[in-house]
Amino acid sequence: MDFNLVLIGRAIAYLPYFIIVFDELGQIGLGQKKGNFHLKKVWNKGSLIYSNEKKTLKVVEPNIMEIPDQLEIKESTGSEIDMTLEFLTPVRLRYQRDLVVMPEFHILIRNILRRLWLLSYFHGEMKEPSWNHREIIEAAKEVRIKNSFLQWYDWERYSGRQKTRMRLGGLVGRISYHGRIRPFLPLIKAGSIFHVGKGTAFGLGEYAIIEE
């Protein structure tokens, strides 16, 4: 079984504890039948940082992603391009309190901004980004959907705390946008790393930028 874990900001310092937890979780067991496993290896950026044999953790240098404090968002500048995104895990976006089934570009940008704002606030010494949200969103409304091959994927998880099954379905598949997209690329790239929408703590909201 292979799986990924993304640690952000202050959580990076707790990597050794996550390794211990996953190792002990294997002894306790997963699922109703308590299937056991052994944590064998942990990799970071293609390098082995921990193995079950040596029980030692190498020093890990975190990735640093810089997002400009000021985004040059102007409707009258820049050429129009196409961009395709692939939603790898269910993407749950909300707009005006409703779940979105056709993610217009400005809705995607709104959700990315919200995600990055929260991460910046809680992991960046409570500093708020100085982006002009209104200007960014208004410019994002000019970008149109070129084509969409998205479908709704129903996914459930059992909440031990609430003693009930939680419905966490979302959109998967590919969607292409057309317009003046280049100024938004720092936000789009950040969203592909940090995920977007609801349920990101469970791995939802992951997407990739498809090179064409």
C-alpha cells in the first residue's frame, strides 16, 4: 500500500510523530477486520528518509513555494491561452452555499484564494495576503470553460466521532479553460499542491495541471 501525506507550515515539524503514528496504526490494524501492516519506507522528493530496518529519520528540507503578494491581474493585458486541469480526487467546491457541478473559472479561483488565505493566516504569523480579491475575481470571470469532461464521484467515509457515514462526493475528470490565464498561474499551481475545496484534510480537492 502506497499513500501520500502533505504536511504544511507548522505541521512539518511533526513529521517524526506522524511516522510513529502510522507505524503503531499498522500494529493496531485498519478497517473492521483490523488488517495489520508494517511501515517499511518513507520517501520525500524521491529520497529515502526513513526505513523500518534502520529506524532513523534523515533531515528533511521542506519545499518552499513563493506566491507574489501582488498579482498583476489586468483584463486588458496578456494573450489568451488554454489550460487543462485534471481533478484527481473528488473536488468539492461551494459557491453561494451550494455545491458546484460546473466549476466556472472564477469559482475555482475564489476557492483557491480562500484556501491560501487561511493557510497564510494560520501558518504565516497571522499575516493576511495583500491581494486585491475583488480585482482578481472580476478578471477571473473573463476566463471561460472551453470543454468539460467532469463527472460526479460519490465517496463516503465513516466518522467514528459522529458514528455515522459522511457523504463526501465531488467532481473528477478533466476541464479546460480559455482566456487570459497566465496572471492566475501562481494561484493555480499553489492550489495543485495544497488542494482546493472541502475535505482537503482527507485528500480531496487534488488536481493537476495537464501539459498539452
